[in-house]
Amino acid sequence: QVQLVESGGGLVQAGGSLRLSCEISGRAVSTSAMGWFRQAPGKEREFVAAIVWSPDHTYSADDVKGRFTISGDSAKNTVYLQMNSLQPEDTAVYYCAARTTFRFVRSWYVASSYDSWGQGTQVTVSS
């Protein structure tokens, strides 16, 4: 079973920064992409950013472009999310996601394109 383990969440003031990390533990597995989604209270889970391996290509939601940066290492099945200029509206549970198959994907922006998920890490931004 593939397990994704997130870390790095916490409480930060508006304008501050946090760095989230996610790694895959358990059985050896290859991934075609990894990404981050978030879910705020009372809202649906939404796409934040993704990185597709070989060659590495990144995708980001419009409201985080210029503030959040996704990076990672496909050999280590590790992905990071550097979050700068955080705002209260960024408060949410952030979930790491991975795709362990290599079939065609229509969109990297939807949760259904990923087959493995972490438990989530809370990010709270105070005003």
C-alpha cells in the first residue's frame, strides 16, 4: 500500500512563509506526478499545484502563482510546496497526492487524476 506522509504545516501570520513536504513510504513505487490540493472548512477540495516528472513540468492554480512554488525529486518520490506571502484565505488542510500509473491524463488539475493521498496537514494563516 502506498502511503504519503506530509509535514510542515502550522500557524503563521499573514505575509509569512511555510514549506510543506511529502514523501512516499511503504512499498517501492514509481509515480508519474505528485501534487498538492487543499480544502478549507465548508469548501470543496481544490487544486493547488502539481509536478509531472520527466521532463519535470509544473502546474499551479491561478491564485497561488507567484506565491507558491512546487518542486520535488522523482527518484525519491518527494514533493515540496514552498508557500510565501501567505494570506488568511490560504488557511486549509493541505493534501499531498500522487499518481502511480502512467496512462494518459486529461487534466492534472482534478483530484480524480491522482490515486494516492496523504492524510493532510493543517495550514492556518492569521491576519
